Amino acid sequence: MSPILSWIRRWQSTLIVAAFLAGVLYFTRDRDTRKCRDLPVCTELGKCGGTPPECKADVDESCKNARVCKSAGQCRASAGRCVITDDWCQKQKSCKASGQCTALIGPPDQCIAANQDCQTTDVCKSDGLCLARNGQCGATQEGCKASIPCQREGLCSEQEGKCLALARNDCETSENCFKQAKCSAIGGICKPDANDCESSALCQKYGLCKTKEGSCTAETDTACLASEECKQNGRCRVKQNTCGAVKDEDCAASAKCKEEGRCAVRYGVCASTENSHCRNSDVCKTQGRCAADNGRCIATLNPDCRNSDLCRDEGRCFADRSSCAAQRDEDCKRSKVCQEKGTCTAKYSRCVVDFNYGKADAGAAVVKPVAPPTRQK
């Protein structure tokens, strides 16, 4: 006989008593008599079915009444738990913005783009991403051509779900081609090639005639001197890859000198540095701004204002806070704006409408507009 059988026979009575006591303890133990619907897992997670500790969500109604439905959109029962729904995904901002309108059950649960979700989204209208691919909105050829990036940046062709510039024709019709000479498709985006800058408006207007690192830049004084920026603003010399104001003679020959008295270089721009610059400019004759101050022409003397077009035309005949202002009714009454628009009263530094002007008050004579003054010499 084997040792094990001998041991069992020896302790047989003891084993029977132990088994009996174990059975008594098991069947007489304190049981959890609570039900799942009485526990927090029911009100919080919708797990109201089954018996503790194996509580589960077995009906949609339990999920709809649970807090997890309101907080996380998990309002439908599936596989013993509450999961998100399409309705909840469609109420999220990401649905309209990026097409994530369809519920994908996990875990983790998430909203994705599927079927026709992308066609009415913001990204379809703005970026051409109108087709659901792998849970996200991707580009279509039609969407790319109708998108804002196509109009602005030339990203008009679809490739692998993205809008790219794949042909020169994509770039040539874009805003960036007209404004920045980015007219050639290079590496999926529009950039200027060796010839684009030289033939662009950037070259004619600003002297930016050479291509460098994907942008048009100024490399020679010759290009700057031939530009409109030189003629208008005195920016005639190369300075840090652009055309800048470097010499007083360039400022003195510019339209800014004649018009606004900006005839000398100051801090890299043409500015008014002497009173003579202002007195010889158009802004002195037209607006009475005949004195240089902090790089610009301002009005400081009443005679300058009275001799200006502003006095004759708008009644602004006194220097006040750097400009000419209307301070007397008689100046307004002599002005053109009084005769043409009825603004004959000085108020708030300008001539305004006086609804009683030109009407006879009780016992008063009708006032007639006075002829405008002649320019003093």
C-alpha cells in the first residue's frame, strides 16, 4: 500500500470532520444582500444589473440615468458597460470642426470621422479635407481646388490625403504668386524660382528682384534705385536684404520730401529733420505743418495755419496740438465748408453744422456767409 493511502486512512475521520466544518462555514457565512441598483456604480456608471461584485450595465435606460451619460456621453449599454453614442459625438465642437461625428466603441471610446461626416465640416470648406479616412478627414481633389489654401497658397492638388502644390498652374493663380512671387511648385508648396522675383511686382515696387531661401530679396543698389520705393520713399540702397533709406540725397529726391518734408535719413527712414524741409513741402501749404518735430512736420504757428488751404477750405486757422484747428466761428463762416455744407460753427477743433445758422432769430438779421480769405504773403 502506498504511503499516501496509508496517511489518508490514518487521518480519515479528522478529514471528514474538517470538510464538514468548512461546508458549515461556507453556507452560513454573512452574504452581501445588497443589489447593484442600490450601489454607487449604478448611479455613477449605469451598472445596475447583475449581483455584487459583478455589476454590469445591461439596459440603455440604466446608462441614460447615470451620471456618466451627462458627463461623458456614455448613454448606451454594450458588453456590460455604458458607451458613447453617435448623438453625443455629433453635439461636440469637434464634429463640425473636424468631422469627428461617429462613435467608435473601445475601450477607449472615441469620436471619429466616418462615412459622410467630413463633407459639412469647417475643415472641408477651409482646407479641402472632405473625405473620411482612417477616422480622420482627408483631402479630395475637388475639396482642395475649392479651399482657401488653394486660393491663397496654391495648395490645389490632392496627394495622399493632403492638399499640395504639385504644378506651376496651382501656384500661378494664387494670391501669394501676385503678392510674394511664389509662383513655382517646389516640394509641395509654392516658392519663387530664379525668374519669378525678377518678373514680379515685388521687383518693380520694392527692388526685391533676387530669389534667396524661398523669398524675394534685394541684392543690388541698382534694383533699389529703379524701384518705386526709391522714387516715393527714398529707399534706394540695399540694407539687410531689402531696400532702405541710407543717403540724404535719396530722401531729398523722393516724393516724400516734396509732399511731407521728409528729406533726410533718420533711424533708417526718410524724416523731417529741419524746419526748411517742412516749409518747402506741400504739407506746409495745404495743412500749415511747417515746423519739424521728431521726424515729421507739425503746425506750431497761427500764421502758418491761416495761410494754409485748411484755413480757407475748412476754417482751421489756429495751431493746436501739432495741427491746425477751428477755434472761431468767423473762420468757419468764411470757409468753403460753410458755404457748401453748412458747417459754420467752431466746435471740437473743427467746423460743425449750426442748425440755427442762416435763419432769422427774433429781432435778429439773417447772417450771410462771408467770402473766404485770401492767402497771406
